[in-house]
Amino acid sequence: MRLLILVLATALAGCASTRSFPGHADGPLAGTWRMTVRPVVPLGTGDLRTVLTFEPDGPSGFEAHSRPGAVRDLVGPLQARLAPLMDGEAFARGALVHIYDGTLAPAGDSTVVTGRLVSKKFKTLALTGVLAGGLLRGTLRSDNLGIVVAQFDAEPVTGGLPVQDYAALVPEAQAVLAAHYYDPRELTTPRWARFWADAGPRLGRAQDDLEALFQFSTATDALSLSHFGLTRTSEVAVPDDPSTSGVSFARRPDGTAVLTCLDFETAQATPVIEQAFAAMAADPPPALVVDLRACSGGDFSSMQVAAHLLEAPAAAGLFVSNAWWAGHDAAPPRATWDTLTPLTDLGLDAFFRGLDAHGALVARVEPAAPTYRGPVFVLTSGDTASAAEPLAYVLKQTGRATLVGAPTAGALLAARPFPLSGGWQLLVPVADYVTAEGTRLEGVGVAPTVAVAPAEAMERALAVRP
């Protein structure tokens, strides 16, 4: 959810203005402009509709800001007063996003628009666009990443805020949860009643998509629940790049092999994992370090790593979904796991189909050749999450690896998105996970064998390496 909030701050929002720009008789950016921001790289959010207010700054310059008072509506009056101290004077007026150093440069029948977007969460994006025929189109670029992260288009509007009746999303979300939440019994508990009592009014105060996302995310904090959130769908297809992988393999000067995992996705991760263990079989390293410190999860191709490290089959855990509780009063006891459907296809689509069909799936690790038998160290942090956590757990529990670092995130609910109206979708936890020993990792995580600051984990692992 934090990754989602970080990304959502690329959006723009605002309220009306009627001032003209000196040097432009018709004031080309005067008035209220509704803008749609469309990510063009996988950023965790879809298209965001919003409105901007522009203010002239000299003969050919401008500044812009989102709706004043948005921060107050989000965090309350006391924290809003502290916002300038915590986030800088850019947020003194209580807006979530600002554009500074804006310029307007006539170019024939069009106008080139540039600026520097300063966001409460994302820091800075470079805005470049062309205003022609009453429409503004352009891009938002991350100079830190060196890439364009989003496109935008905007047009003047006369209507006011809100962009949408966001409170109307509440009954839709409640219906989706009742149909798909991993344990519907929880939805009748007081904590969920308190959540909706907070989330409903928050969405009612939201004036644009960015505010709605921030408000809903703030309400979910009280649930202490992973893989649950509101987001937007996208009209821009972001294709998978088969040439890139969240898994990489390298050797240190001392010969130690390092498998760095940022994200597990079967199509991209599996080939790298197989190549890595083939290379280690041909030239065995003195030790293997599996670096999961920045691994956000993915699918169950993570278990392919364990398959090449274990010499005997191991139960990795159990996933239980809404479909199970429709016909049972208790979770499957450990003694019955051998009769349950095994998780054999590591892709997410097959995983969700299996849950829908059977209600519970058993994850097992079957050894795969070649097997690496040397010392193994797994580096973990509070950012080690989701599909990376069962990998860390099974390697620790079987004694196959020494975990070095900090406890993992404890974010282990399996989730999938469900559509809501108006281009929204709700990410719903559809399955809970328990280990073969009956341990629920959600909210708990996996404790390291050797506890050190994550930044020091590699050095410590190398120091204790035989």
C-alpha cells in the first residue's frame, strides 16, 4: 500500500481559477482544466482523473497547485498545520501537489508548456506538454529514473468538484468483499465496522481521484491488513518485457554467488533461476547469498529457488480462500493436507483458478536438479514481502539457510483486483496462508536467524560464511 501511495502522488488535482496570463490575451491556461494522468510503466496505479488551478507568474510563466485544504481533509487540522514544517513550504496552502517553474513558449499555432511537479510523496517530476486547439497533452518524466513514467491530457471544463461521487464506491466495495474476501466471517467484526465508519466519510470528502486514493489508504491503516486497497484501472496497456527480470545472478570477487530477487514472475524469473543453478553446478561457489531485502513478492516461482536447495520434498504451506469457508466451519487440519489439491502451476492465473475450484491449495517444494549443497544465506528486511516470505520461511524451517537481516514484512495474503464502477478496482485478499507448522505469517513475518540492520546483512553473511 505504501508503494501505491508513493506512485499515486504523480497525479494532479485542483480547483477553479479565472486569472489570465500576461502576454496571452486569451489566457491559454486560464480557468479549470481537467487532466487525466496515464502511467506508461508499471507503477501500481491506473489512469487518474483530476483538475488543476494555474496562476500566472510573470509574462510567460505560471505556477499550479492542487485543491487547497486537501491535506486538512486528509489528516485533520492539527497535522495540516504541521505540514509546512514536515514537508516544506510547498504544502503551506494545504494542497497535495504543486507545479513550479512553469513556462509557456509560443510555437506557431501551439504553445509548449513545461514545469516542475512537486508532490507530497513522489518528490519531483518534469512536466512537458503542448497546448494546441484547446487541448493540453504531454508527459511526466522522472529524472531520478531517467524515464517517462506517465502521459497526460487535459482540457478546460466548467464543472466543479468532485470529479465523481466517491462515497458511492462504498456499497460496491462491500459487495465485492462479501463475495471474495478470504474469510467472510471477519467482515462482521467490530474492526471492519469501524473501518467503514471511517472510510465512507473520507471518500465523501474526496474531491478527485488522488484524494480518494489517499483517503481510502489512510482508512485502511487501522485494519493492519496487507494486499487490500483501492486503485484505478488504466487505458494504456503496459506490456511485459520478457527481456527483463526481477531476478539477477552474479558472483562476488571471492567467488560467492549472489541471487538478487526484486520480484518473482514465472515467465521472467524462472529462466534466470535455472541458469543460475546450472552455472553453480558447473562451477560450485563457496556459498550462495539469496538477497530478498527489496523483494516485493510476485508469484510462486519463488519456490523454484527452494527446489534447487532442498534434497527432500517439503510442505511450504496452505492457502485457504472464501470458497473453502462456503462449505466448512474450520480450516483444513494438517493431517488432511495430503488429500488436498497441490499447487503445481507456479503462475498466478493457475493459482487463482485452483482456489476458485477447490477452496484450499497446498504448496509443496519438490527437489529439482541441479542441487546446490553449499552454505546458503538469505538476506531479509521489512521490505521482504508476499511470495518472498514463504521462501524465506521454508529455507529457515528446514535448516537449509541462515537468514540474516530484519524480520520480513508479514504481508502474505494472496490478492486479486475486482472491478468497480467509474474505472476503479478493489484489490481484495482472497486467500490466507499458514505454514506447514500452522504458523500464520500475516502481520508477523519471518524472523531472521542473525538479526542485523538490513544494510549490514550482506557484510554479516560474508563474515560468518565458512
